[in-house]
Amino acid sequence: MTTRASPPRERFRISQLIYDTRYRSYTIQVFALFMFAAFVGWLVNNTLQNLSNAGKDLDFGFLFSTAGYEINQRLVSYGPDSSHLRASIVGLLNTLLVALLGCVMATVIGTFVGILRLSKNWLIARLMGLYVEMFRNVPLLLWILLTMAVLTELLPSPREFRGESATASMMLNDTSAITNRGVYVPLPQFSRGLDKALDGSLGLNPNALAILFVLGAGLYVSQRIKLRADRIQSKSGERPVTWFWRTGVIVVPVLVLFFAFGFHLEYPELKGFNFIGGLRFRNSLIALWLALSLYTAAFIGEVVRSGIMAVPKGQIEGAEALGLRPARIMRSVILPQALRVIIPPVISQYLSLTKNTSLAIAVGYMDITGTLGGITMNQTGRELECVLLLMLVYLAISLTVSAGMNVYNARVNLVER
């Protein structure tokens, strides 16, 4: 009986890196990576050399020097004697605030616009189409300036609220006022609470931090209760009633803290020629928020419309055959399936809205671009450092938003079996 000997293994030769198709692609990729790294190294070295020749070494120490300027809208404590780093943090929080409010409002409006564009009512469908075309084809900057002009010129001034001849009045039982200088609403306050020594370097209220922590813990416990109910339902087929437990673990601890900290409201009052006290939302914030939301909602509306149209008609006809009402069909049948198509492009719209917040400087809203990329850069002359930090901030925000939405997208996607 004879056995066949295996052929001898071919020895590797350097020439195979170029002529052998098994290795050629790797060779090209390594060469391209090397050339790119060399180009980046040359660019960085050339930049540092030019900065050194100009007497400007790359240094971020300016962040700890005194800022010396005011910021009109802020979420944490800040003063002119604060550092540029703190001013940048205030601007970053302002950016995140507008981005969050804008994403929420744009999603709500865009969803309704996308649904109404498919309405069988000719007038409603055409009006929604006009809204989409009008906002999509006019630059966002013009919408921001127009919204700011409307708020400034058409709303009453604080002096119109004074005296017997007042032409304007406060709202909600004289607790809120809408003026051309901003919107004044009651401000939540605490008469007692945690030691002020716990007030961190960011200037956050320790009472507010405690409430947020308790609220987060309540949401976590509520989610665990829901998962337990899901397991019981999968085993027995019967789902226990859990809504009062889930509501209780969220609401009751927060109400207890509110009572313990002496929660009360500080109302705005007209004194002199302006309102004093309460919480003020400046027109710059409101104009930027409304313009960003309405502009982005036009794009989200088209995304929602395309996602709904991607749902097979058989699904809708089957739901109608079961006797479901149109609103229930849209809520329980169409939208859950359309989310698989809607979520990926909506992520891009969220990222665009976040980056478009940099236009806030047009209406005087001090976001991260207005603080770090505006006044701080002009005062310190550190253009390269400020631009690099701005790029890193927007990159971090965009990656965080994208990662969070991708996790949600993975949860709503269908799992192949």
C-alpha cells in the first residue's frame, strides 16, 4: 500500500508582497498607512516649528487664567473672575442644552409632519408639504435671525406690564411673563438641604444632584420591575400589574426629597423697568431653539414619511381587517416597523442639529463656539489650541450621540432567526 506524500511547502519570498495576490492588498494598505502617518507627522512638526518661530509654543495653560467677561445665559455659577476653562464649561453646557431641547422638539414635530404628509386630507397634506419645502430650502441662519427678530419686535416690553394702562399681562395666575427680553417663569428653590460645602467645582447645586441621583435610581428599579414582569409573563402567560409599583419607586422618593429640602418657587416680579427674580430664558436661547427645531423637523418629517411608506401595505390591510382604528394602527403597527428605517437617518439629523448650534453666535447666545472659539480665542490669541479643543468637543458630542442612537437602533431592529 502506497501513501501519497504531501507537496513541500513553498518558501516565502519578499517578491510575493508585490506579485502575489494573497499579500499584495496588505502591502498596499501598510504602505498607504505609513504614508498617511508620515504626512500627519510632517504636518504636526511643521506646525509646531512655525509656532515656535512665531514665539507661540503649543500651550493650554491659558485655560486657567482669568476670563474677565460675562456670560448672559448659564446653567452653573460663573463670574468674570472665573477661568477660561470654566467659561468653556458654561458654553459647553449651553450647547448641550440647546442640542437636547432641539432634538426632542424636532423629533416630536417631525413625526407629526411626516404622518400628516401622508394624510388623505388634501389641504393638510399640502400644508405639511409647504412647511417642509419652505424650511428645507432656506438657510438655517436666516431662520435663526428671523425668529430672533420676531421675538424682539412683536412681543411686549416689560414696561407694557406696568400700571393701570398696561397693554400686556402676566400668564398662569401672574406667575409667568413673555416679553421681548425673554420668558420669565417660576424658579425652583430650596430653603434647606445638603451642606453647601458639597457644592462641587462645577458649581452644581448639591440638592439638585441628590434629586437626580434618586431619580436615576428610581428609573433603574422601575426597569428591573418591568424585566421581572416580563419573565413572569414568559413563563406563566399572565403579566402582573406593575404600573403603580413602577410609578411609586420613581415619584415617592423624589417627593420626599422635595419636602425634606423645603421646595418652593420663586416668582418673577416687575420692579422698575424689568422683571426681577424667577428663571429667565433669554430670547437668544428661545430663538435658537425654535429655529433649530423647526428646521430639523422638516428633514425628520421626510425621514418619517419614507419610513412609513417602507412598511408593507399588507401589514396595514391586516390591521384594518382586525378592526383597529387608524390611530391605533399607526401607533402599534406602522411606527414600530418603520423605526428600523427611520432611526439611521435620524441619527444624522441629530448630529447636524448639534453642530448647527455653533450658529448661536449670530443671536448672542454664548455656546461653546461663542466662549472658547470666540471671546477666549480673541483674548488669549491661542487660535490653534482653541480650534483643536473645539474640534475635540464636537467630535466627542457627535460620537456620544451616534453611539447612543446606534444602541437604540440595535434594540429596535428585527432579529433574524
